[in-house]
Amino acid sequence: MWGHPMMKTLKPIAAILLGLSLASCNLGSPESTGKYDYDGTAAQLDSKEYSRLTPLQQYQVANKLSSALFKGVPARSFFKEGTITANAGTLEVSAEGQDYVGKVRRALKTPLDNRDAIALKIEGDADAQIPARYTFDTDRKPMQYPMAYMFEMPLSDEYFARWMAYKLVNTIMFSPAEEIDSASERDVQKIYEGLVSALMDNTPVRSIILTHELSQANWRRFRSPEDNTREMIEIYLGLFDRDADVPKAAIACKNWSLTSEDQQYELQQSPKVNTVPQLILDHYYVTTCEDFFNVVANHPLVIPRVTTVLIDHMFGVDYPAEKRTALARDIAAAQPTTFKEIFMAILFSKEFLLSMDRPKWFEESFFNAANRMYWRPYSAFFRDLNRTTGSGNIGGASLTLMYQPAFSLKLGRWPIVPGDVLATAYQHNGLRSAMLTRSNAKLASDPNFDPEAIPSNGWGPELIENASTMSLPDFISYMFISALGRLPTAEELSTLTQVINTARTAATASTVDCTVSSAPGGCLKYWSSTNVVNRTLVVMDYLSRLPESYFYNAVN
Amino acid sequence: MNRRDLLKALGLIGASATLPPLFAKQAMANVSQRSLANARAIIDGEINFSAPANLPTVINIFMYGGPSELAGNLTNIAQINTDSQNKYTGVRGDILQAFDAVNNNGQITSHGFWADAGGMTMEDLVAGNQMSVYRTINRVVDDNKAHRESIFSAQTGGVRTMDASGMGTVLAAVLRVKMPGVFDNPDNTPILPFVTLEGDTVLYDLGDINDLPLWLRSVSLDANFNNPYQRRTLSALGTGTGATKSYHKCIIDGAFVDCSVSLDALAASVSSASKFDRLSKAMAKRIELDDYFSTSGGLSNPAAKIPTTDVDGVPFDTNAFTTSFGINQGIRTFTNDSFGSNLRAACVLALENPGTRFITLSTGGLGGWDDHDNSIAKYEQRVTNLMSNLRTAVRLLRTGTTTAAARGDVVINVFGEFGRNVNLNGSMGWDHGNNMNLYTLGGSGIANRALGKVVGSTKVIGTPGQNRLFTSPADGSPQWEPFSIAATVYRYFGVANPEVLTSDSLITGAHSGFAAIDGFAGAIPLTA
């Protein structure tokens, strides 16, 4: 599971640094001024420019942004009621949809006010006889809980911190490497929650890196002085050809070691501290391991490298290298100091929101669709999603089987979504079986229906609440906009209409040939074309087969 | 000729040769006839190809993490122990002694293998002409010790450049161009020609050969040949699964069709944009594989294909492999872990579906090879398990399954991204190094295949007591770059001059590329 090499990420850091020296630096935080003062490729999509997009484009941008944040915007709430038809010209953005990008930007800075209620909902309270909404594996709970928590949490400052931490632990920079024998689920929890706290506090990137370098969890991933120092140079500075520096850095760390498995892999430091200064990275003398870690954390390459790693993950390494390099250069030129600034710069850049296209990580496709389809998870969903085996409730899939396990890989997820046939088949089955081709519409007719209390699976009744009076073309168009953010092509409209109107099946035995009009036993028309649930299932079934459902399109 | 240019030429020719005329015309719209002619000339002039009478199958086993060479090479252990920061004898007291079968002690076998680290099994395999060990796979032109970079170069057979093509992809492209009657269309090409049992792998990276057609692209299988490609929910448009599925019928444009099939066709037709290429092809291949696995002609549970005994009458069972020695050599069948299961699947696939040409798997399940700490005991057990599984694999290939005949043209190559230092560091492990072993097994029926050999000798380099203590090829010893492993694979399939596929002026300078390792006439070892 070590996956791909990272050669495609070896973009010229030197070029970025050169660019930094040439670029006009806009000092100061765009957060503090409220202005988006990134230049060039990093130029931000502001509210004015966003509002000039067509309503459909605005919806596409809104869901691209939401999807990246593992959220989604239902079409029904984004557009005014009655304006979603087969004609894009009738679309009108609702008050809720207005300035959506600006609203998200503000939401990510808004304090969360119901943290305790969310935790209570997830975990329950035995004393108060409040049942837990979700179940987790005992051992793997630290790997399963974060996504459940994010699913229940609205966009807020804490949500953003948790989302950033989740992204970071799935990169090479902070992966807890749960897959290796010296790391454990406890390390997952320590690294993840440590990052959340630091991100909430706006701790500088360099401080976060230094803290991590010094941690036992880091040494459980890279377990000897030579291994650890090599990886720190590679991971945080992007220097892959500094082999000669490694023995010298390892001398500085010679008194640091990890105990054996029998002694629970504890980080220990002996009194045999090095006393001979070692010259590393051409300019720096280090004597102790702390010296070395400080040199790495404070090195000029840190911000360009960190920015590059995050851009690679957000854009994928199939996105043109020159654009990724330019974006890294232009973001670094603004001298960000926190992960929040870097993530915000990437997320709200025009390059990301308007131009980026790539396959989606499963979290991005699934949870975006979940919010757009009014899906409700069953109680063990987040447990099953993050198991090493597949679950029948998720189409036999799991993140592991899709080759995108969370928290696990020693070198983090390779920054390109696995696209081999097997991984694709699992993603297809996951999205299809856990959501698109399952209906919870019956919940609407249940007098005891409580969408908050009833864990279920499949799209929710709200999706089709106002759809029964729509014409078939309007209905199909509504489903396409809801799920994909586009109208159906003429070919799609024609074929889906015919499928909905003509599907037939054997009345008695499944072996009857329904292509013959006089088939023995006869054939029944399978669908009532006015049955909205049936219509929806057909369209959803089709949408699950479209590569587009697993893909970010460029908006422009 | 720059390797990358040659691979691009392979892509050009392949596109023109394999696409239907209409699409070929579109695809070639931006390619001038002169470019095409040049590409043909390049390939004809550069690649000297002669297809073997029977195409072999290669099972590529990659030891991610960088395996220590010591299991297969204790020849320098006395000096290593003297110079090491921590003494091996403090952990393994008899490691400096020759193996003594009478008293059952000592670790150095007759060929210098590590007895308790699979060494006795290695001796058996070498003595039985089932394996050769090449001890001097050593990076000279690109001694990088970073994992990903080294994995990349080892699995592409090329230097660390962006967009390089994996070994399996290069092989597929060569076969497509040089054996057009077999590999240039889906009707002739055997099903599952290129398989991975480790998911996405660099070995199948497309790189510059990005036009490789669907039927030659790798397919992921699981160890039990389950059908993960099947849609789990058909209720909207049909019932049942697999062979029992029954689709509802629809009338589309006046014709009765399966509703489900019509939707798949519609999805494919509206997803032709190049940005969807990878996903679209994966979706299409999923349908094909679902059909294949759902029919009686598909593969079935590989565990059920293992015969009771091998060709020599030795059972395939979980009893220990008994020899005159008391050393643990593992069980007589595949181990019950993901590595044992994947290797069993690979062997059964090679036997049951002889059209499969290249199969990749990792040693996942045995544990990783990145032995930075507390390594010796875990390493001994890991190599023991590795070797016992390899012995079982060779026995199965020589025996055949319950329904398929034995094959003598299946090669198993086992290697990693780099070797390790031999200094036992402060954490009692080994840090990233260079020199490593190639274990190559099976395929005795392949012409010029050299088995039963232990090739290459090493010397110790480094300052006593310091971490950078490592082995290097001894003066006069043959040695090979990791790129030569790829060259060897190409050679098995008929490329007489595989060095043209491993040369790259960017880093090899005037060198003309890296030749095959195996005992082929004309193979020229690279000397430092």
C-alpha cells in the first residue's frame, strides 16, 4: 500500500523561490483585511465576480467549494422554488444561494456554538438514556469518529480546523501511518486532535511542524535518526537529493531512538548527546536533534514546500504542473504563516473554483451528494466506511478497498485519486449502493418520521418533495441539476424518458422474453411513469454510471 | 535514442495501428505523416524483436520499504559484525558460524545465506535449479535513498523523470507494436493480459504511452478472484446478480433493449471527453470484467485449485516443511495472509489463464521491509515466510492446478527499491542503503534462463562504528543497475536489445542503456 512515487510532485521549488523574489509581495493577511489580495494565479474569486456567473455556474461553484469541504448544497435551497426546469434560462438564485462563496468564507470563521450537542448526538448519554446515533469499532474509533463528527457539524471555525486536519493527516506531511506496526490508533488520535487544536489556535505552520517533529508519533513513523532526519528533509523541504546531509543530521539525533515492540515503541533520549557541530543543508550547524528540527521547521523552503504539497492534493498531480507551480509561487508570495491562510488561498482561488478539474476523492463525491440528496447515514456507516474490509451496506466497499484509506498510509495518500478498475468499481458501488439507488422516500409517509432520529440509507424524501407535479423533462432536468449541476443533453433526456415510459418486466417467470409482445404469461410495464420514486430511481441509476458523478468539472 | 522519445514513438505507432479508421483519423489529426513515419523507423530500427515460441509470464513481487540483502548474503558478516555500531552477535549469537546440520547451529549456509532468515529454503531452491540470487543490484548512476523516487526508478526501469512509463506498460506497448496479430485488438488479445494484485502501481503507470488501449491496461484482481466489479444493487432496472441477473426491457428508439445496458451505453457516449478518459475506461472495463467473472468461463476460487500433492509427491498442507535440518522453513503451502493469498492467486492465474503476461504483487501481509528498528527477529521471520511461499509457488508452477497443466515459462522476480546499510543502528535496525539482491525463480523452460546460480560478490564499505556501513560489489564482481531487471523482463518477451528501452541520455550519458541480467548472450554487466 505504499502506492505511487512522488516524482510528479517534484516541481521546481527553486523556481518557486525565484518567483518569490520577483513577485510583488502583498504582505498581510487577507483574513484580517477582508480583501483577497493574492495576485496572479492565486487571485481569489470575490463576491462580485461570483455574482456575474450565470445561476447554473454559481451553483456549480457552490458545490465545487462545498464538495471540497465534504459538504453539499441542494438545488432546492439554492434556487428559487419553481425556477428549476428543463430551460436553464428560468433558473433564479434564492436568497439562500446569493453570495454563497462569501457565505462559506464567513462561515469558516464563525465559532461553533453547539459542540456539546453534536457530541451528545453522536455518542449519546447512557445516564440520560439518550442513545448514541453512531456505532464505532472499539479499536478503530479514532479513525472512524472524525468523519462522523464532521458530517454532523455545520460549517464553522472548528469544522474548518477539523477538515484541514483531516486533509493534513492524509498527506505525506502528517500521516499517522497507522498501517505500520509501530504506530497505533492512539497515534492517529494524538496527531489529528493535536492538529485540530493547533489549527483552531492559528498556530504558525513552522510551530506545528516543529511540534510534530519532536513527537513520539512522528518517531513511530520514522524510527531511527537516519530515517527520521532523511524524511524530515524530504517531507518538509522537498529536497530529495540531500543524501550526504543525512548521516550528519543523524549524528545530531544519535541519542534519540525508539524502544522495541515489547517496550511499546516509546521514544527515548539517552544522555549520549552529540557535542560536535554538524554542517547541514550548506548553511546550518546543528549539534542536537532539537537543533536539526529547528533548522527544518524554520527553513525558507518550508512554506513553498507545504503550499506545494497541499496544492498537489487539492488539484491532483495530473493538473498541469506549470499551473500548480505558478499557484504555489503566488500563494507563497503573500507570505502565509498558517495552514488556514494557505488552505483559504487555495480553496477560494479562481484557479480552484473555476478551472480545476480532476476525479474526486470518495469523501468529496459521497458527502457532497449526501447533502444534495438529503441522505441520512445508518448508525454504522462511518465505522464501515473506515474498515479494512468492505461492507455490504456500502456496496461492498470501504475507503481501504478504494485504495484511499484515511490516516493509514505511511507516506500518506498519493496526490492523485486511484483510478484503476478495481478502485473505480468500489467507488461506483459505494456511491450507488449506499445512496443513489436506494430510496428513503417512504419516510415521508411515516407519521412517526423524524429525520433526525431515524438512521437510514438512501436519498431522502425532501429530494422529491415538490417533484410530483413536474413534467417529465422538467423532472429529469431537476434531478440532473440536483446531482450534477447541469442539464441533461438531448440524448440523455430522450433515452431516460423512454426508459421511464417503457421499462417492462415479466409478469410471472423471470425467464419470459419481454421483447416478444405475445410472451407467455405476459409482461408488465415496470414503471408507473408518474411515480416519482420510480422516476428518481431510474435517473439516479443512470447518474451513478456517469464518470462525471465522480469528477470535478471546470466551471469556465 | 532517448528512452522517452522511443516510448513516445511506441505510443504513436500503437495509436495508428490499433484504432478503428475513423477514430484513428481523429487521433492522428495532430500527428504529421512525417512524425508517424519517423516513429515507425525509430521502432523498426531501434527495437530488435523476435517473439519467443511461447510467450512467458512474469510475476513481479516488490518488497516495498527496501529489503536488507543479508538474508541472501552473509558473506561479509564477520567484518560487518566487527565494524557495526551494535554487534549482531549480541542478538544472534551464532551468526558468525557456518551452519552445522549435526548440531543445528550456525547461520551461514554453504552459499552464504542466513539460515534462520529463509536461508535453508534458498539453498534448496538453488540446489534444485529453481532459483538464482543476484547479489549485486547496485545503483551507480542514481544512488537515491528516498523511498518513492527509488520505487519509481525500480518499477519503471528508467531514471527519475516525470511521466515515465511503468515496466508493465512498456511491455504492453512493445507487444502491441511488435506482435500486431495478437495484441492489436481486443478480439485477439487474451483476457487479463496485465494484472495487478496490489492495486494501482507504478509498474503500470502510463507515462508517455498514454494511448494504451483498454484491453492492454492492467486489471486489479483480489486474491480470491471474487467479483468486486459486480453492481451490488440492480433493483431499479433489473434483478439478481452475476450470472443470474435479469434486466428489464425497454423500448429505445423502437428497439427492445436491456434497460440497464442502454443506460451504460448512454453514459459512455456522453463521457467521451478526454478528461473522463481514465474513469470512462475504468467504467467500461468494469462491465467487461463483471461479465467475465459472472460467467462459467471466469476464474474461480484459487484455493480450490491447489492439488493435494506436488509433482514430487509432497503435500500442499500446513505441516512444516521437513528436511534433515531442524530449521523452521515454513509450511508446505501458501501462508494464510495477504501475501500468501496473493501469491497463490498469481500462480493460479498464470496456470489457469496462460494468456496473462505480467502480474504484480507486493509482499504486503508479511510486513514492510523498512527495518529501521529492532529488526533482526522480525526480519528472520519475514524472509522465512517469503521464501516458504516462494518455494510453494515454484512447486505449484511445476505441478499445475487441479485443472491446468504445469508451466515451465513462468518467472518470479523478487526485489525492492533499494538495499539497506549493514550497520545495526542505535535502534537495532538498518537504515536506507543501496546494494540489494534480486531473487529470480522458475521459468526453467525459457531459453538461456540461468537458474541455480548465486552471482556477485560484495565488500564492506564505511567507517567502523558509523551508520554508513554498507556493502558494495567487490572488485571484479559483476553488478547491475535496478534498471536491468526491467531489461531482463523485456528480454524474456523477445526484445533482443532491451538496453534501448532502459537508456536515457539525461542520466546515463554516453552509456547505451542497461542490458538484461539473465544469462543471455550479449548481456554486458555495467561496471562502476
